Amino acid sequence: MQIDLPEKRYYGIGEVARAFGVNTSLIRFWEKEFDALKPKKNAKGNRKFTPQDIKNLQLIYHLVKERGFTLEGAKIHLREEKQKTLSNFDIIQKLEYIKNELVKIKEQL
């Protein structure tokens, strides 16, 4: 899944939820369930997600929503094979980006 977020140091939970097309409650739930998600909180308690948090969310989204893992299955997969999964996920993302760019070029012809 390719998400459209501008390059920033921190993202609010609302813009993260919109980018993923999910409710903010799902983001908060995943934060409790997955140790990899540790957004910073300001004095008011508002969550601020870093680019690394976004990358972890993309991976969780991919495993749960796109590949159909259960939450427990995704946790185990991340714990046991995180580096391999991240590497494969990065490759998939790059290939999807290339595919989208090629489709754009084809449409311009």
C-alpha cells in the first residue's frame, strides 16, 4: 500500500488514519497491541507519529489487512522475522511505486 503523506518529522493521528483509510481508534488499538509502535505524546497527550512509526504501521497494515494475518500471527511474524519481512516489504513497496509510475507513463502515451 502506497500512502501519501508529506515529508514531516511528526504526523498527527488524524492524518495517519486518513492516509491509511482507517479509523483513529484502529491506530490507537494497534499502538497498544504492537510494541513497534511508540508514537511520542505532547503535553496534551496527542500522539505524534515519526516516519519510522509510519513505516511500522505500513508493515502492520500489510500483514493484517493485505495478507490476512491475525493480530497474534502478525506479532509473531514481526518478532521472529522482522528483518526479512521489512526487506521484502521494502521491495514490494518499490515495485508498486515503479508499477504506478509505468502506468502513468502508459496513460500519457
